[in-house]
Amino acid sequence: MAFYRDRQLTYLASSISVLVIATGLVVGQSATQKSLAQTSTTPAPTGVTSINGAGATSISTLFIGTGTTSPLTPKGSWFNTYGVGNPSTLNPPGSINPAVTFRYAPVGSGAGLAAFLTQTPPPAAGGTIKAPVSFAASDDPLAGTEKVSGGPNAGIPIQVPVITVGIALAYNPAGLNVPAGGIKLSRATYLGILNGSTINWNDAKIKADNGGAIIAVNKPIVVVYRSDDSGTTFALSSHLKAAFPTWNRGVGKKSIAGSVPPTPPADTVVWPSGSKSALGGGGVATTITTTPGAIGYVDSATRLAKSLPAAVLQNKAGAYNTISPTTISNAFVGATDQDPNARRIKLVVTDPTATNAYPIVTATYVVFYDRYADVKVATGIKGFINWALGVPPVPAPANVTTNPNNIATDRGYAPLPDAIKKQATTLVNTYLAP
């Protein structure tokens, strides 16, 4: 069967191969960022079903954890709280559903969705997960013209948001005079930085934004951007297009191979001359930390994991807000589903109007089928989403004391509004068999 969409993705072709149930190195991440859930070679215990997924790097800290520093460790992440940890010592302690374990390769929204639609492990994962790929995560929502072209699961894709994140403009503070409250950037200033018209930290607009403070006497600005198919790029460039009529440098979209009708070649965002590219959110963060004068975009969880300072941005209401779970949540107050398809939920918050809202935000979506060849996979995915989005959270065993909302906010994310959570769980329980 076929299911189609008009969202553009770049698909990297690969053949379905038999892989060891292991999680290994992920392109674009340093050794300190790799989760034990990715690098462990421990196979799933006997009788435990492995549910494999791929997609957005923005959600990897929540799903599987990052590094070894609390609270971003693999222990206590969503997947290691709900299912059997990989290895099981990562449960905090015990698990809500001891019958499943989740494996996830954060290879970017584009590569993850392509892997999901073909149910083939993404090449960039380096053999970290086993076919079939049963779910994907993306910061760029489906639009309706995907083509399911492989694998044993012949169901129709279902899309629900599971969390919200902010897109930080993080910077390297070396050589900068950073005010106590952080560097403020007005809307006109951060537009200028991203379109290349503001090229030095001594620019008069930056000085004016910060009450006359001189941020640097002479320090060129180096923009760092994602080189891969990234929902984070899509979220940022969609904001720029919505907020600024003068933005004419493109919106980060992608194309799906084999879509019907064929999608045009991928649009590219034209970044300023002298910008640096990096693979994945972790790669962007690392490049920022090693580049004097750098500023780049990373999701709020990656910013927290890497301890990067982020600009205080002016929003549509004219107020300056730091990036935090609270200001991200404020951006989604009153958000409603904008997708007419009953099997998908899509939130469009490209330029929030609330005074207390952070201006650049996105929802992260989980995409799955409405039926699976293995009923245990369907049951595991349904149970996981019901737990993660329960209102109030679904009760856990007595030895699991942390609820999913607390896990999310501790890691730099913001929970969805309760009304959207209820809509998402209703959709999951209506369409996901059994």
C-alpha cells in the first residue's frame, strides 16, 4: 500500500540487512555524548521484544539519555524508565513494561523518517539497530504524501506530538563581555546575524540590545548550521519565514524518494558567507564550543547537555525571554491541531504571540503504524505513548517514582498542553491495533 506526503526529505537508500541487536556509534556525536543505550552490545533479554526506531537528534536526550552527567544520563530516560534498559542496569530501578526494550538511533529527522517508511535501519546509524524500524521521531511533521515502500508492517502512519523543545541560539562566550543576564538579541538583530547582514559582535544593534554594553571590541560572528536533513533547521527557518517578510534564504525542507507525485529537489537554506556546517545537533554544539565568535542553533536539550550559553531573544510581543521549559510551554498555550487528517496531529507555532513565550519552538512527533506484524511491538508502542502522555501520568510500579513530565523538564524539554496530550492518546488508542 502507499501513503503519501508533500514534505521534502532526502532518502539514503540502503538494503535491509540482518544486524546484531546492538546500539553503537552515531554520526555527529562525540564520545562524551554517546548514550550507554546506544553503545551497549547487550542483547535484549530472553522474552523481551526489541522495538527499533530512528530520527530526530533533538529527542535523544529524553529517549535514551546523553553522556554521564545527571540528570542527562541514560538511567531514568523515557525509554529506560518505560522498558527494559539496555543494559537492564539502566532502569531507575525496574521498568513499567518489562516485556519490551526500545533502541533508537538519533540520525536526524530526515534519515529517521526515510528509515521508517522503508523499515530499514538507516546507514548513518552504523548498525546500531535491527530491522524493521518500527517508529520514527521528527521535528518536521508529516503532511500526507509519504509512500510506505518496504518491510513487514503494512499499516498507515500515525503521527502524534510527544514533547516540545526550543531552538536556542547558542554561542561561544570566549572573548565576549557577557552581561549578567546573558546576551540579548532583538528580532532585527538575530535576523541580521542569520542572514549575514550583522557580521561582528561589535555591531551597534547588539550594543543597543544590551543597554549600551560593549559585547566585543572586534569579534567576527561565525554562524554554525546543521548539514544533515534536520527538523531543527526546518523549525528555525519556518520561524524566520513567519516572523520576517524579508527572509528569502529558504526553508529547510526535504524530499522523500519514491513519493507520488515526485517531490522537487530539497530546498536549502542559504547561510551567511563564512558559516560552518556540522552534522547533527551534537556536532553543531561541539563546533560552537571550538570556534571563537561562533553562534549556532541547537535544541534546548542539547544546549543543556553541552552547558552552552544561549542568547536571550526578543519575541513577537517585544519581550525578551530566556530559553527554559516554562517559556517553551508558554509558546504552546492554546495551540490546536492544524492537520485535517484524523490520523495525524500537527502543531503550528512558528511565531508565538504571548509576552512570556520563547519565540523559536517546535513539537517533536513520534510516527508509527496503525498495525504491526508483531502484536508485541504494537502493544509496546501504545503503552509507551500512553505512559509518556498520560494526564495525569499513568501510574507506575511502586519502585518507579519519577513521572514522564519531570524527566522531560529536567532534560530541557517542555511537556505538551494537557488538551493536546489527551487528543494524542485518544488517537493512539483509536487507531493503533490491538
